[in-house]
Amino acid sequence: MRHIIAVLLENEAGALSRVAGLFSARGYNIESLTVAPTDDPTLSRMTLVTNGNEEIVEQIKKQLNKLIDTVKVFDLTEGPHIEREMMMIKVRAAGENREELKRLADIFRAKIIDVTDTSYVVELTGASKKLDAFIDAVPTGLIVEVVRSGPTGIARGDKGLTL
Amino acid sequence: MDMNGVDLSGAEIVVQALIDEGVEYVFGYPGGAVLHMYDALFKQDQVKHILVRHEQAAAHAADGYARATGRCGVCLVTSGPGATNAVTGIATAYMDSIPMVCISGQVPTPVIGSDAFQEVDTVGITRPCVKHNFLVKDVRDLATTLRKAFYIAMTGRPGPVVVDIPKDVTDPNIKIPYHYPREIQMRSYQPIERGHLGQIKRAVELMLQAKRPVLYTGGGVVLGEAAAQLTELARLTGFPLTSTLMGLGAYPMTDPQFIGMLGMHGTYEANMAMHETDVLIAIGARFDDRVTGKIEHFCPHAKIVHVDVDPSSISKNVRVDVPIVGQVASVLTDMLGLWKEQAPASTGRPVADWWAKIEEWRRVDCLHYDRHSDKIKPQFAVETLYQVTKGDLYLTSDVGQHQMFAAQFYPFDKPRRWINSGGLGTMGFGLPAAMGVQLAFPQAQVACISGEASILMCIQEMATCQQYKLPIKVVLLNNGYMGMVRQWQEFFYESRYSNSYVDALPDFVKLAESFGHVGMRVERPADLAAAMQEAFAMKDRFVFLDVVVDPTENVYPMIAAGKGQHEMHLPPSLSDRELA
């Protein structure tokens, strides 16, 4: 099963490589990993997406907790949560494709943020599946470049993952 | 003298921090990046520096010191090759959860990343084999970082911590006021002390109902200083007790309730008891693959209680029914309290039948060997060592057959007496580890049991032993082979002894003598006891005892990799006997 795990880490040099190293050393799957400082500059928040059976995911959480720089670990997929990923996709937009791609962006509530005579850059935010769906919907051969942030997430409700 | 508030250089801060931590010995080897620290060491006499002959030995010696004393071992190495040489020793300590602080020099901060002379990314290289590591880039962080390093190394599940210090951070000309924090609070690191009482209650209820219980104990009992509580629990419950390689001595091995080591080379009775048990109480043990054998066959009938200080050890390899996270000593104390409250109602518990079964297995005599051989059997050598030393010995070991024979045939009655590399299985560990032990206990009998392959991996340390007059006794079980490799090749590769014969061995007697030590060689069983007595009578000399043993002897019982606990090879001399 797919899990989205949020980790609060001390914002120390090398903290990211400790997490990345843990996954490679123990052979855990890692689909994506994003990290940035929080409103408290001494803390970073990392969101990682992983796959595995319950035993493996349980171990992943324990091993993450065991890292000395880890302050908190929270599995967002254990409760109601919101997942968002941002994508910028550059597409060939000439001739009849130009109007088609514009319509597609509107349907997905995406924004066109750069325009040339022959291309668009489309920005789209949503759950990863929505981004996948957009890529699938772009006619074959028109994609020039895809940049995805990897998912981030937050739990629903009034409780926060803070200290 | 209280140095708080006094202006000190980074190098002086390091030394003062070691003094404030109560460090007796630093095992190290100088080099460019640590010269400021060596100069600061030179100017004081509270912390003694032991000059090893290879950085691997510095880490092993610090490790041996830590294992024997329960205190933190400390080593000091230079940048680049100094640090990489120490990595084997650091990884050894990591796998066995040994508290150690390793201080490494680093090239000056302005040239980090420029492939400078003797530069290596020490923090990067050691990351997967340390509990934590630090690169200190500012002298103002030095004291606090060192305090954190000792705190992290010693608390929770212990482990090695590397503190990498660039040369400019130890600059003797830059001085700042010294403040060494007494207490450390870390929001990201809060070791668990007490176990959950509800869980401990559940465990005790299971134990009260058990018909075929087994206590399975590991190195965590030794590390957690819980031998006394374990012994009381075993006595009160009357349960049979088996131990991993790392836990030997936490419960007296000469006691009849001890049913031997378990696992790959464990006893028949211990492994059969594991296979048949209905309630397994795992205490400070981590279900290592050398213990479990094939997981599908592991304790098929058992409800499992697991006490461990490290949550990630629980249900890692084997799913358990009652996990208890906490310090072993604290959990066992709570468990004893509950047992005493509840047990009187159920006296005359039915484990007598279980013991009868175990005694039946015991009668198989799985450690049987030929006592009438005209060659020295390695088992006989270990038994003789036990008799000569009367069980009062710190025994370090290298890795291989001799290690298993020692574990099987030298019954340790106290914790911290059996010192070996269990997790990483590091050949070359024994001799430098013995140096750490002997320095910690100058009056104690300290021996290193080894093989002729292992001993050559850190043989240079005979020079260190000479310099510091360490009266260690090396007991070399010399069979001319990498015995354990040879054994596997015999069993699983149709006796194709690929590169396991140690050709061109040195004359160990002359070698020892060339370092200024005493060398002895024994070839006949009848001469062995007298030779050992002579060696141990030389209380102020390092003696190298080269014992020529039967080259074809194998370690039995043996569970082949991938087999279940009940599928043991027994000694060939027993194979015609009907087994239970």
C-alpha cells in the first residue's frame, strides 16, 4: 500500500542524507521525497511517499524515528488528509494543438504560466493521480518536459504536526 | 579543577571534555589533522593516550574497554586513512550496540570538499555504521557537541558516535570560554526508560499460563546491566534459559537452568526447546538470522514476548505478540514485582514435564567430541583453558570456529567476561579488544582466543602490548585453515577448499619473541594444561600460546543457513543414535 509519511527533522546539515541513506541501506522503496524548512527555521518538514506491506511500513516509521535528527514521524495515510503535488509541464502548442491544450488545461483547472509561439508551460496542482491523468490526457508526442515536486500532505482537522 | 569559564582552544576543549567525562584512556594514532589535539594531550596527564599501531585497533580497543567496563570507549584518529581504517572498528561496535565516541580529525573547513590531502567525507562514510555523527565547523559548538556525543553513545540502545573535527576548529591560537554542559536535552532524542505496565502485565499473564516457556536472552541484558534481575526472574519462574552469543554470562552458564547457547551453533536442547516452546520471552535479543534460522520454522508454537530498548528491533524479523519497549533492567524489575504478586496463587506449576523433556534432549550430549584423540581437539583446548583459569577470565575472541568453541565450552558465570564481535563478525577484533580490557582491569586475567587467520589481521598490536606491558595471553587454536570457511566448504562445496588454507604461516613463537614477548607452542594434548598454567603464571608477561589443533575438527551442532531450528547437524560420532 502507498503511504505518505511526514517527518519533522532538525534542520541540520546532513539530515536529508540520513533519511535517504536509511532507505537505500535497508532496501525500502521510496517514490518521492520533498523537504523544506518550516515556519520554525530550526525544523525541516519532509514528506515521503513509500510503498510496502504493513510490516515494512511499520519498520520504516520506526527506523525514521530512530534517527537522532528526527523529531516526529506521522503517517498521513492513517487518517483523513489532503495530498497535493505541483507539476510544471512544457508542451508543444502549435497549430490545432494550441487550442486543444488550452481546453485541457481549463478542464483540469491548470494554469498556463508561460507562452511562446510554439509552446506552453502548464502549472497544475493536485493529488498525484490528477497529475498523472493530465499527463495521460496530453496527446502523444506533445510533451517536451515534465517537472513534478513530489507530493506533500497535511492532515485534515484542527490538530497539527508540531512540537 | 573546574575549567568552566576558562579560555581554551578547540584542542584544549576536546581534552578538557574528555577529562570532564571521566575518560581514562583514549586509543589513538596521530596524524596531520589531529596534531593540535595531540599537543593538548601532551600537556596534561589526566587522560592517558594509548598509541595503537593501526586505527582499526584503536576502535577495537576502545570497544573492548567499553564491553568490559560498561563505560564509553574513546578513540582518536586522523583524517582520511585514519578515519577509514577506523571504520571496521566503528561498524563492529555499531552492530553490537557498544557505546563509543570516535573523534576524527578533518582537513580545515576552508578546504573541505576540495579533495585536500588526507581528506575523506568521514561523516558520509560512517553514517550507516554509527548511532549518530557530527561535523563540528565552529569551535563554539565543540563542547556541547562532545557532550551530546557521549550522551547519545551511552543512553537508549548504545552505539558509536563519530565527532569529526576540522583542524582549524582546534587551532591553538583561537580561545573561547569553556562551558561544558552537565545535562543535555534534545527534543529529537528521548530514550525510553520504563516499559508499559499494561504490556508487562500481559507478559506475566502469558508466563503464568505457559506450559513450555523459554527465556531467550541477548546482549541487551549485558548492555542494560540487568544480569541480577534476569537471574532473579529465572530463579523465581524456574524457566529454562538460553542465550545468544552476545548474552553469554548474563546468567551463570554453569547453572543447570541454563540450557546452552541457541542458534546456528547452539545446543540441541536449546534449539529444540525453542522449536517446542509455547511462550517465548525474548529479553534484549534481536532475533538475528544466526538465531532464528529459517523464519518460517522459528518457534512455530509460541506466543512471543519481546523486551527491547529499541522499538525498531521489535517485530523487525519476527512478529511478536507482546512488545515491551524499555530498559531491560527497569522492565524486568516491574515484571518481577508483578510475578511476585501473582505467582503464589499458582505454585506447583506444571513446567516439570517440560524440564523432563529438556533433560531428555540434554542427554543427547550434542557437544560430544573425541576426548581420546592424539591430536589436540579445539574443544579440549577451551575446556583446559577453563580449568586452568578456574573460570575467572576476561576472554576476548576473534571470529570463526575458535569463537564458537569458546562460546560452547567456556561457561561464563558473569556478564562482560565474554567479549567478541557477534554482529559484524570482525576477524582481528580479539587482540586489540583484549588491550582495552587489560587496561581497564590491570590485575585481571585477560586472554584472547584466536585462530591463525584472525590473529594475523591485527598482529601489529603485539607492539602496543609491549609498549604498555599488557600481560595478555593469546591462545591460538592453530589448525592451519580458516576453520569456519573450511567447514562450510566441506559441507556445502564438496570439500573444495578454495583459498581457506593459510599457507606460509609465520613461526608464531619467534614472531612473539621478536616483539619482546614470550612465545610457546604446544602440539600434544598431554602438554596443554601445563603449558597454559605456565603461561598464566607469567603475570606480567604477554604470552603467545600457539596450540596446534586437529585441522579437520568441525563445530557442531550446526543449523545450515536457511534451515529451521530443529534441523541440526549433530557431531558425526552421534549420528547413529536415535534422536528424540
